[in-house]
Amino acid sequence: MSGRSRTLGEVFRVAAESPPPHVIFSLRRGQRNTFVARPAPVRGSTPAGRHTRPGVEATIVVLLAALALGGALVRSWWYLLAPLVAWPLFYLGLSEDWWGDGLGDGWPAAAAAVTLVSVALTALVIVAASRLAARQ
């Protein structure tokens, strides 16, 4: 600062002229050796700006089915720990960019919901497989 404090109006003016903190800029060489700030392309987005994750939804369905099938084969209540381990690892992989396009908005709620659905589905399959095996 130049030794004087800013007025509230100056602070708001500077804030209004600044780009929002969530906008990511990349510098690309423009004409005449000047740098022009342009928005960086967002991975996994379409030209219209909609975010797409074509493989993540399919992976969630496959993992739900695989955990339920594992519950049918194992038929043990200890197997309910599998969804409680698998889903945090899945979301860890998304956050670390091991697969997918990272985490989107509202991912904690989605992670909790898919974990609860997976545990409930696995429990139902364990009960059904155990009763079916008891009949035979």
C-alpha cells in the first residue's frame, strides 16, 4: 500500500474489477509478444460449459452391483465393511485424479448417499442369499 488506507468505496471498486477467486486463468502468448489472460479450459466440460463425467456414473453402477454380488457370494455380515471401505477409496481416487475428472459440487452428500445405498443394498442381498441358502 502507498501509506494511506483505502476507503470502503475503493475497496469495492478494486474487488469489482478483479476476477472472482474461483476463475482460473492461463496465460497464452498473444500478438506482439504480450500476454493475454484467457480462461483456462475446464477438464471434462463441453463447449456449452456443462460438466460431463461419462465414466463415473457407469463406474458407480458397476461398483454398486459388484458389492451386492459380493454380499450374495460371501453371505456374511462382516462383508458390510466392504462398501464402507470401497466408496471412500473411490472418492479418494476421484479427488487425487487417479481416475475420473475430480470431485464436483456436492460430492460429500453424494458420497454419503451412495455409501448408504450400497450398505443397504448389500445388506438386503446378504439376507436374501442367506434365506435362499437356508431353504436348500
